[in-house]
Amino acid sequence: MEVKNLSGGQELLCVNVDKVYDWVTYQGSVNLPGTTITFPAGVLDPCAVGTTILDIAAEVTVGPVTEVGERVNRTFIINGAEVTLQRVTIVKTLSIAVTVTALDATGVQITLTGVPIPATITESFFLCAPEGTDITVTAYDTETSVSGACVAGALVVDIASVVCQGIQVTAPVTIELTADFCAPRENIIAACPAPAIPPQCPTVFPTPLA
């Protein structure tokens, strides 16, 4: 069945959307030098006698983001014009899990994950954030490096993590626009292919007639 546009053409619509007042990207970072890693009960300690550490890795999970303090107005001159922005302070929570790959005393390779390490990043931005707007922070990429060694029978690591994030200032608004209604596309159905005949090698067979 051929899909056709819905009848009625364009129509004046009233819709609720989030208006973006400001949007910046920012690279946040957290450094945790000399952090001792603990492991859940019953898990082999990678620093146990006879255990050899092969690799140490870390993964960062970004948790809730909270705005703290009051927004403070600050006046800037941008492109020759006076602009009033608001200083916004946010606190971002992180959870860092350190994973160790090691050989136990029998030479068997094992993977051990330590108890997640909580961390926070406090950041301030100058944004167009008037009263009534909300701050939304989206972490879209993380990169973490970690190194460590056994010290006095415990795993001690240095962690450096970078969090790429987008910070948006939004507020719900109702807008009027003229638009076409959308129609569904045609469904794609998988069809059986026609039988295929393997190619010949006529240069060598069948032998051409002399």
C-alpha cells in the first residue's frame, strides 16, 4: 500500500516545548591521587601474596547534578553591547569504579572490581539564566586514566578523569507554528533473494572449441 500525506495540509498548531536560553559545553575534571581501593568481602585482594597485577582500569559514572547557592547577576560587555548574565554554581556527583586484572597464586587470570569511589565536582558558569529557568547538565563523554601499585598490602591508585558535558538553560514555553502533519513511512519487508548460480571460469573450463 502506498503511503500518502494526511489530508488537511498545513494547520496552525499550539505546542508546548522547552526554550533554550543558553547552551555551553565544558570539560570538567577530577583528580584523586593516592586513593586506597577497598574490595568487597569475599573478593580476592589483588595485593595478596602470590597475586600479580596485570592491568588497572577505571570507569566513571555521572550521577545527579544539583544547583547550589543563589544566581548572581554579572554585567559583561560582549561585542560592544552590555549584557547581564547570571553566575550559576552546580555540583556534579561521580562514582568511580576501579577494575583490576590479575593472576592469582595458581596463575589463573581474574578480574576484580573495587568498591565504587564517590567524588564531586563543583563548577560555576556565567549563563543567560533568568529567574524561572532550569539548568540541565548532560555528560556525553568521559575519559579516565589510572595508575597504581600495592603499598603496605593495599592497592593505592592515582585517578585523573575528564568529563565532557553540555550545560543548557531551559524553560517551558507555549509556541504557535504552522506545520504539516507527519505521515508514517512504508514498512520495509525482507524478501527472499532469487537463487544464485555460482560463476564459471570460462577461460579454463569448458575448453573453448578450436
